[in-house]
Amino acid sequence: MDIGGSGIKGCLVDLDQGRLIGERLRIETPQPSLPELVYDVVAEIVGGFGWAGRIGVTFPGVMKSGVAHTAANVDKSWIGTDVDAGLSRLIPGSVETLNDADAAGLAEMRYGAGRDRNGVVLMLTFGTGIGSALFVDGRLVPNTEFGHIQVDGEDGERRASAAAREREELGYPEWARRVDRYLDVLEAGLWPDLIIVGGGVSKKAHKWVPLLSTRTLVVPAELQNDAGIVGAALAAAERPER
């Protein structure tokens, strides 16, 4: 399951191949996006697949032990909410929640562009904001929020997100220069060995990734918009028994 500000998506996942089984089901996110309303939609989607096993759920915010500590593009009443507990009341099976970018990163590291890569790997998802997932020798450092690093006096994602490109009607060359500047700041602090770029704009990576001047190799995500769901399922399947 993948909870987003505009849509909530779910699908069965083949964890041997790292791909969705059949068509994913998507329902518009309720407005306002209050927790109980969103829980109902998640339960509806899970019920549509007749699934009663482990369920992975992504959330657009910092997640610690099932509790949301931030909320990006959803109602702020989520902050402090035990999402695991709220969902477990409505759906069968055990629930594992995690940050949406972390989930996408897990999928790319297991099945996609980061497969078999050691060192420092950074996954960035360009959408309404910029999500990040950091891996050191294949191990996730959870809940990084690198979209909010300061770049020339403001949040990096405010100028370099995909939403900023659309909002300001930027062409890919102009937007790539903004992404380049954002990555310059990240590289100065992290010195990554590989950067994976995901989100909807990864489908058109040929229009902007070659324009970047980073010292780090930048490659597009391979699972694209399926990465969050696949990573959520992977996290749920590999969660130790509690």
C-alpha cells in the first residue's frame, strides 16, 4: 500500500521478481485527508484483493515505530498518530509502515538501479517535494529528509522538485540547472557513490539527467512509480516477528 496526498494505491507483489501482480488499485485520497478517512480507503483496497497476510504501507512523513512524526501533503492531524495501530483495527494481517521514499529506495536497492551496490547510495524521488533514502553498504539509514536541506537560503525542494518545474513552467534544461545546484549541496556533505533519481520525472530521465554536472554517477530508478508499493511489501515480508 502507498498512501499519497492525491491518491492511495495498492497491489499484490511478487517478491521473487520485484514486480506487481496484476493491476494496482488506486482511489483518490479523501479531502480532508484525515487519518480515519484514509484508513477506510486502505481497508477498502486491501479487501478488494482479499489479502490477509502481511501488509506494507508507505506514508509521506517520518515514521518511527509505526508513529507519524511529520506529514507532507496530508492533513497535519497525522502527526503523533500511531498509524500501525489505526490500520490494524480495520484490516486483517500485520501492518508495517515506513516512509514512502525509504520504501522506494528499498525496492531499487533489491531489484533496481541500486542492486548489488555497496558504498553510499542516495535515492531521491522528485514529486510534490523531494523524498530521500540513504543506504550505506546496502543498509537503510531511515527517515532522511534531504529535500529540506537549505540551498541558497531556501528548502531545496522548493526550487528543485518536479512540482516546482510544473508550477513555474520550466523547461527541462532550466530545471536541470536547479537540480544540479541542489545536488551540489548534497554532494558536499555526503559524497555519495551513486545517486538514483525516481518519481514521475524518471520516465523522462533522458531529457535532464545527461545535463547534470555532478561528480557522482546519476541513474534513473528502474521500478519508477511501482517502487513504493514493492518496497513496502518487501519491508513487511522481512520484518522480524514481534
